[in-house]
Amino acid sequence: MNGLGRPLIILGLILVAAGLIITFSPRLPTWLGRLPGDINIKRANFSFHFPLATCLLLSAILSFIMWLLRK
């Protein structure tokens, strides 16, 4: 059980970040999720939205931040 502390701290930080995102989501920029490359299909009784470009952008930003923190 010696190595259990670090994963619990990381999980706690992830939960805090998710809580902050949910709390402040109305204040997020309106273009987030509507970038060129995001898939949005609307039919009569069906709608599908997959923010592909937004996911790639957030992944690149988070990867850069993690790279900076490891350095």
C-alpha cells in the first residue's frame, strides 16, 4: 500500500478539475465545441455531435502542459 498515495492525489486533482469545469462551463468560450472539424449531424428525430477538432486541440494543450510540468 506504499504506492497508493500518489494515484489518490492525482485522482483527487482530476476530480477537482472536473468539478471546476462543470461549475464554470457556462463561462467557457462559445466557440469551444464548434470548431471547424467538429462533426455535427442533425436529422428529423436524431442529432449527433462529436467535437473532434475540440478534442484534438484540448489534447494538444494538455499534453503541452504535462510536458512543461515534467521538465
